Amino acid sequence: MLIRFNKPYGVLSQFTPEGRWTGLIDHIDLPGVYVAGRLDADSEGLLLLTDDGKEQARIADPRFKMEKTYLVQVEGIVTDQALIALCRGVTLNDGPTLPARARAVAPPADLWPRNPPIRERKNIPTSWLELSIREGRNRQVRRMTAAVGLPTLRLIRTAIGPYTLDALPTGTWQQV
């Protein structure tokens, strides 16, 4: 069994709640399924769960380099220079990243509201980009955008390999 879940902001990639964060148990009541990969509590979007250990490893293990795609709202305007740097790979404190696929995109028209909303500053514009990576380092997308001068405000994973978020409402799941 493979489940796709649209993880809301503030939910951990584990069933047990911890501190101020809630767990998957508040959204998914299926015995025997486990998370295939992680998504930070302050990130949203596609999370896959499965009851098959081999499938879990194929999805989550960085050795298989399954591409993950994100919509990222950043502080500032996405420039060609920033996109080129992301596409070439940027150097983080734990070493260089692999080259990514990156492009500026229009703000998504059908995006659910985030609770709580992102911080907004009157004099600093925001913009959106789509970023695809084949690694899975801790907070990698956030660190990559910061490295090119574009701090992440909102991060939504839209795809893991062939599996996509599509129009799955936030906080809901569906068997693939």
C-alpha cells in the first residue's frame, strides 16, 4: 500500500506529536504504514507513506536519488543569477550540493492558505520558484535559497519522483 498525504504546516513526519508540533496520527489512522522520507514540521506538501519496507527504502534512500520538487516562496525577487547558481549547485556548510533544476514561477493561484500565514514585510517583495533536487540533506532547500540571498518563507513539496500532490487538499490522504 502506498499513501500520498498533503502534510499541513506544523505536522511532524512521524505519528507521535512532540512539543508544539502535532503528529501524523491526527490525520492518518492506518496501522502498519510508515513514512517514506521526511518533511520538516514547518514545510508543507507531499509526504508518502507505505507498508512495504523495500518501497520505503526506494523512495527515501538518497542512494536512489529520487527527484523531489518544491514550490518555494522566498523573500526578495528571484534573479537569473540566483537560478544559475542553484542549477549549478551551491556550497553549503556541509559541502556542495548537486546541481538542481530551478525556475521562477508565478504565485500559485489555487494554493491553500497557510496557518499561520507567512511573515510579510512592507518594503521587501516576495517571489516564487520551483526547485527540484536529488538529495535530501537536512533543511537543504531552505539552505540553498538562503545561500543565493533568497530566504525561504514557505516551502511546499509538490512531487517525489512520479508521485505528485495534484489537487489533494491539505491535511488529507489518498491511496495511490
